[in-house]
Amino acid sequence: MNAPFRFTAAVGLLAFMVLAFNAVSAVYGTNDERSGKPMDPRNIVAGMRIPDQGYCDQPYVVVTREGHWLCTLTTGAGHEGQGGQHVVATISKDQGKTWSPLIDIEPANGPEASWICPLITPSGRVYGFYTYNGDRIKTLPGSKRKIRADMLGWYCYKYSDDNGKTWSKRHRIPVRTTACDRANQWQGKVQIFWGIDKPKVSNSGVRFAFTKLGKYMLDHGEGWMVHSDNILTEPDVSKIHWKVLPDGEHGIRAKEFGSVQEEHNHVTLGDKRLYMVYRTTMGYPCHTYSSDGGRTWDKPVPMTYTPGGRRIPGNRACPKLWKTKNGKYLFWFHLHGGKNFNDRNPAWLLGGLEKEGKIHWSQPELLLFDDNPKVRMSYPDLIEQDGRYWVTETQKTVARIHELDASLLEGLWSQGQVKEVAKNALLLTAGEKEIASGSVSLPKLDITKTAGMSVDFWIELEDGKPGQVVADARDAKGRGWVIVTGEKGTLRIELNDGKNKASWDCDAGRIQPGKRHHVAIIVDDAPKIIRFIVNGIFCDGVGQRQFGWGRYKAHLGDVTGSGTLKLAKCLKSLRVYGRYLRTSEAVGNLHAGGATRP
């Protein structure tokens, strides 16, 4: 008896130490092993943990009247879709530093309950809407093989009048049967659906989108929306009005975008003006607008940065929209043209402004990353409180929360308006005189200490011949960095610290001879990513390659090279920074450059 007791005690002590370490890390941050400095806050490991039971998904937060955070999530001891998956809540009174024990909204020993999305009303009542396998379906019709059942059943909800501590009995939303349902294996007797859209409030009530499937499993997806015009004011749930939109038999989809059209979510532009996006396997998300509160929708089209403009790339991952309290918009996605579930790291952010009923999106900023490219993050939520911003995310087994630098968001929203040269960590400026001389002294540039570098310049090539050296800081052993012209109208940067190398080029056709171009090359060493911004446009690879940005394998060190930077006559001006520039800063440098954008 004593030996097992000693073993259990040791395990318990170890578990306590791990929890204590996690708690301290959550509050005080984590140091980077290379530099000993605080870890880059964009690294998801630097975030604060949200409790779970093993599997965890959709950690969505509402701020209660007390100012506390109430987080609802889907969790379970097994993997995604396994029996025991259920919905829970947890409460933080210190903005995510510590959390209460998990509170069951549905128990783990009941039918599968999943994908909960919370709503807080003016009275303080909190609703949670989720998929519930109320018919306890375990197999497909005519089969004895057990199936994943977390997207089958009823659209249910419970509510809490004590800020999430206790929850009401279960209630059901009457989701009408449509053509999509009747086409499934149960012929509509069982519905297949899930939702990732937090309810949105407008003058006409509350709306939230969800995805129906016409075939098990994950086929023939289409978007729908629940609307209630009185849930915000009606305390008697038996009197709440429910309507499922759009009108008619068919949801939001377009045949040309394939079977996978799912994870519909929306924002309000006005009381009845709505904007929706959803994911596909086409290499981009789709978007659509409604002008009548969701009763009808424009035909979905590929999502673009501006109306009718350049397509936004995106893989089969949650494309999440938010409207902030200042009336502006944000979009979370993964900035590449993949067609499957992979490569959800890093996460990127766009800022949006409404103009004449349409959203105009900014160029992207890197938001969060993990050192391991195989780690995937998704299903985020945005929290605003006291002028501060946080996002949640999950890797399915770990959920975290991260505070954002508000200046990052302001930069997204003001892109194109700011016309100033970034001055922080500006190591070198070369103008006409320095370029005419052919070279300039280059200060020491150790990326181990600076965590990145950027080169920002104006260039006009006489011809597009590849192999032209534009700027060269290499020494006799090849250490340093160089920018050269590449094939098909590209520029390429190559870096070498004597041990590790990195290189990447811009999208093809961006550099045309006889035209003046503004180029920013950003080497961001924390996520080990190189990105190009040409004439204020982020090289995102659309129409050419899956990734417009490049990831290198090992962190870089000293790339000072010879200490002298050789400059080609095709340059008109050049700046070198001892840090990574934000996209918004690069766009600001363009507009401050005194040249007309091509």
C-alpha cells in the first residue's frame, strides 16, 4: 500500500509543480531561450492557458456585467468527435490570468454537445447555443458501424442568470427542415450542422449563422442564419421568436465553389446590412452581402481585399470576422492558398473599413505563430474591454488567450492614410549621394539581438535580366545578405550568418523594368518568416503559389557581413532597419516616399 501511495504523491507533486509553472508563465510571461529576453508576444506559447479536459475547441468569451470573462468551450477527455464531448464554461476575474474550475453546461456522460456560442443580453442573462445529439444517433442508416455524432441532432440552448455559475434546463431552437436536410442519409429526420458564429446584436434583434450539411460527413455545406427579434428583452424563453434565414429551401452557397462551403459567420454593417464569409477548399474563402437582414443574399464570390479587387487566399480553416466597438472590422485567416486543414500557423489579421455598404480590407499583418509549423491554431474569439484587445485560439488540445497591441489594429485601419517614414531602429538611410558613390558603411546587424531586419527601398530597373545585384553586404566567405533580381520579374533576398541561411523572393511579375517600385523586404526572425511588400501590396502568392511568404528553418545570427553595403545605380533610395517592420509601416514608407505609386 505504501509504494502506490508514494508514487501517487510524487505524481501529484509533479502535477502541482507543472500547474504552478503554467500559472506563473501565464501571468509573468516566458523568456526566449536564445536571447533570454521576454518571448515575442506573438508566439502562442507566451499566451495564458484556458482550462479544458483534454480536447478543447471554440473558446469564446463574453464580458459579464461584473466585468468578468465568461468563456464557453467544447471539451472532452478524448479527441475531437469522441464520446464524452460536451460544452462547459469557466470564469476569469483577472482578464484571463486565472480561471475557475470548469462548469458543465452539458455533462460528459450525456449525448454529444458541441460548438457552443455565447450571447450576453442587456439584462446580464447569458445564452449558450450548441449542437446536441438529442436523438442519440450512433450509426448511419442501415449500418452498425459507429460514427462521429457531434454534428448531428438539435440546435439547443441553455441560459444563465448568475453570470455562468449555473445553467437552465435545455431548450431547442426550431430549425426548419429544408432541401439540404432531406438530401442527407436520414432524409431530414436528423439534421447535420454546426456553428462557429457568435451571435450579433442589432436594432432588429440577434442573428447568428451556422452551416448545414447535405451529406454525412462534411459534404454539401451551405449557410443558414438564426434570427430572434425579442431574445434581448423577453425573459420567458417560451415566448422567444425564432426564424431561420434565408427564405426558401436553399442556404448560402454557390455551386462553382464545390462541396465544401462551411463555417459561415457574419458581421453587421447596418441594422439589416450584413456581411458573411465562409471557408472552401478552393484556396480562398467566399463572401456575400445581404441588404434585408438575411432573408436574401447576393451570390457568393471569392473574398477580395476591395470590392472586385484582388482575391484573398485562405485554406480550409476558420475564417473569423469581428466588428469592434469603434465600428471597424477585423478578419482572422491563414494567408495561403492551401485546400485542406493543414498549415494553420501562423495566423494573420486584416483590418476593414466600411465604405458605401462594402468592406475594404487592409494588407495583412502577422498576428500569432508557433515555432513548430505543424502546430495548428484556429477558432479564435476577440475580447474588448477598457480599450484593450485580446484574442483566444485553440490547437484542439491547448487553448490560450493573447493580449494584442492596440497599435497593430490602429495601423491596419489607417493603412494608406499614414504617410510617415518609420524611424524606430532605422540603422541606415542611403539617398542619391550614397547610391552614386556605390557603397555605404553598414552598422552591425545581429539578428539574435534584433529578432529581425528590414530593407525598404525605391528601385527602377533598366531591364528585367535576372542575376543583377541590387544591394550586397556579403563578405569574402559569403556571410551577410544580398538582394538580386530573379526570374519573371522578381527580387530575391539571401541571408547567411556563417552557419544558417535563409532566402525568399517576391511574387512573379511584381518588378517591371522601366517603372519605379517601392519594395519592403521584412525578415521576421521570431516566426522565421520573410515577406515582401511591393508598391504597398503584400506578396501573398495568389494565382502563382500556395505561399507568398517564406519560412526558413533556423534562426539567424550576425548578418553584418563585410560591414559595407554595395549599392546598384538602379536604386533611388534605401533604408535598413534593425527589426522587422509591420506591414502598415511599410505601406506608410511607400506613401511618404515622394513617388507616385504604380
